[in-house]
Amino acid sequence: MPYSRKIKLTKKFTFDMAHALYGHDGQCKNIHGHTYHLEITVEGFPLNRPGFTDDGMVMDFGDMKKIVHDAIVKKLDHALVLNQNAPYSDNKDFLNQFEKVVILPFQPTCENLVLYFADALECAFVANIKLYSIRLDETLHPMQYGPMIENGLLKT
């Protein structure tokens, strides 16, 4: 039965990451870590493919997990993430003390990471599936929510 309405699918991911905010005037200038909670939402029409394993699905959650894991989680989980403009970002003696360091061309704030994730995932899904929104929480707190980017804010 073909449907004419789009469906949104959301999958949640969790990863641990450390960062330091170069030039920040508070405690976040020091290396510290968070357990990040990431929500990725895609939008599409359920497939009308009787006899196929993906019949009635927008996409298989296993496929979504692999895409996000490969583009984001695998790279950042248990990594130290630093701004390339920080003077210590090219100090080999310092960096060699860590096993997994990621140097980014921007300040690794939660807000900038959401935009970075949008760029990383923008073309990762097949044509009939559109990245709809991304939400990233640095910590789970009942009165605090992290940045979110939605449909109208994604590049077109």
C-alpha cells in the first residue's frame, strides 16, 4: 500500500568525548569530557516494495546506525577534540600523550559540532531520504537542552 505522507525516523546515539575550548574565559578552556547524546532524524516516504525486506520502511534502523556511526561516532568516541588554532594543537610532545586526538578547524562547541555533523551527514543518505534534524546534548539535564538544527536550517 503506497503512502503519500512522509514519516520521520529518529535514532539516538551516545558517545564520550573530551574537548577544550581555546580562548574561553571559563572552566571549559581546560580539557574536560562529556557523554554526548545525539539524535538524528531523517524524513522520507515508506517504501512500497512487496516481497522485499525493506517493504513499508523509510529506512532500516541498522543502516541508519551504520551511517551515523561511520560518519561521526567512530571518529569522535573517546577522542580528545581540539581547535586547530590552539597553540597546543600541533605540539607533538603534548598530542603523543593521547591515543585518539581530532583537530578541527573550529572551536569544538556543541553548537559547532551540530553544524559539523549536518555537513557530514547531508549527503550520506539515499536520495529518497532527507536529513531532517540533528540534536546534540552535552549532558542530560532535565532543564537544559543542547543545540538543534532542523529542516529549514540545513543546506539545500
